[in-house]
Amino acid sequence: MEIGERLRVVRTIRHLTQEALATKVHITKQALQRIESGNTKKSKYLPDLARALDMNLNWLLYHDGQMLNKDEGLHVGEPPSNYKTSHHEQEEFKKIVDLLAQRIAVLEQRLSYLEQSLET
């Protein structure tokens, strides 16, 4: 998972639109779109984005450590009723869910293999 994907996952978990997060960090929505799409690999705004999302900067940059700094009040699931998504954001969310489902399936296969190895 690349930096842009990790950023998008946490933004989605936090129920923020690209526009809302961009406004919070004082950048344009287009700049955020370029980061999330992977077109901008290194951005001086990554620490600001991590801070705004209350996520671990090391996880964002290097996929190392915990994803979130703290998870009090974090409710994964249905977004608030005032959360509006564009068609593009809905498609992106579906891609994230599919990617996570694929990774879970791989992990389940590895776990099954390890369990079988231990039994023999």
C-alpha cells in the first residue's frame, strides 16, 4: 500500500471528504488528489495531513507502527448523515474495501498455512 492509499484509508475512516481535509490543512483539493492518487510522491504537506487526521506519520510514510495516534471516538462504519460523497469518492472507497478484503484473504491463507505447519 502506497502513501496515497494509506492517506485515503485514514481520511475515509475519519469520514472526511477530500475537500474538508484540504481545507483543514490549507491546501487545494487538487493537491490532495495528486497525493492520494500517487502522482505526488513526496509532499511537504504529509506531516500536516498526518496531524490533521491524527494518524501516525511513520505509518503514513513507511507503513511502520500503528496507523492511528489514538482511536477514542473512532467509529468505523456508516459516516455521519451530513457526510456527502461524490461518485468518484464512492468508487475510491469501494477500491479501498476491495483491497482490504484481498489483503485479509491473503493473511487468512498464511495463517491457515502456519497452523497446518505447526500441526505436523
